[in-house]
Amino acid sequence: AFDGVKDKLTKGVQALKNSAGKLSTTFTGLSGSNAAGGTPTGGSGTGEWEKLERKARQVYQRTEMDVRDALAKVREREAQIRALQAQRLALQQRLIGEYAARLGAVAAYAGAAQEVLDDQLERAEYALIDEEEELFNARKRSDAARHAWLRAMAQHQACTTLRDDARKGQQRELEARLDREDPPVRPEM
């Protein structure tokens, strides 16, 4: 059971490594209020990652709604099949019970009613197969969207961490430079 988890984890880590290789590692410096460690002013450097994460989350949420809709259809179809089976059973019980004495008179009607119920039941069963397949596909799409969202979230967090570390490093460097410099000499008057 753990082999499947290990494979998925290994594939996920490899995908993260591959996507991390696409990140720009060139530090171009900070400017504006961000250079002093202020709050981001929209040019935070993680905006694209935020958009990617937001879009991935929205896609995941839509696919989850698709899964819920597909599951509701499957449950409705299963209820329809149970109702048709109950109608078919009730017809058969009436034929051997209360209509047994008049079977010759109602045989044509009973046969036609049985055919209609059988046809409806067969159609419902085929529709259930299609709907179950759509549910399976919706779940696969939802899983893929969830993984994409988690990957985007991890990339956004990594980008934010790198940005924050760069800001802290720049601030430390500035403070160290100021500590090394002699204080300005004031001219005497």
C-alpha cells in the first residue's frame, strides 16, 4: 500500500523540481518601498505566482463542483433504476396474485407493460454506466486540478520565501555597511 504513495510522492517531488528549474534565479534587486522591507506595493515579485495559485484553486473548485454534479446524477439514476425494478416486481407479483385468474384477458397488457419497464430499465442501466464513467473522469480531473493547485501553492510559497530572504539579506547588508562606516564629521563653525 505504501509503494503507491511512495511513487506518487516521488513523482510529485520530481515535478516540483522540474518546475522549480524554470524559475528565474537572477536577483535584480528591490526598489521602492519594498527595498526598505516595507509592505508589497503590487510589485512584490510574487504577483504572477499568486495569480497562478488563484487560477489553479478556481479550476480545482470547478472540478469539485463537477464531481458533486456527476455524483448527484449517478445517485438519481440509481434511484430511478430501483424504482423501475420495484415497478417490474410489483407487476410480476400482481400477475401471479390478483390477476392470475384473468391472465388470459390481461396477458397482452401485462406483456406490453413488462416490455416497457424492461426497456426503461435497460436504458437507465446504460445511462448509469455512462454517468459512472463521467463521475470517474470528473474525479480524475479533480485530482489533477488539486495537484496542480497544490503545486502552484508550493511554488508561490517558495517564491515568497525567496523574496523575503532576499529582503532580509539586503537589509542585513545595509545595516552592516552602515555599522562599518564612520559617522559623518560635522564642520565646526
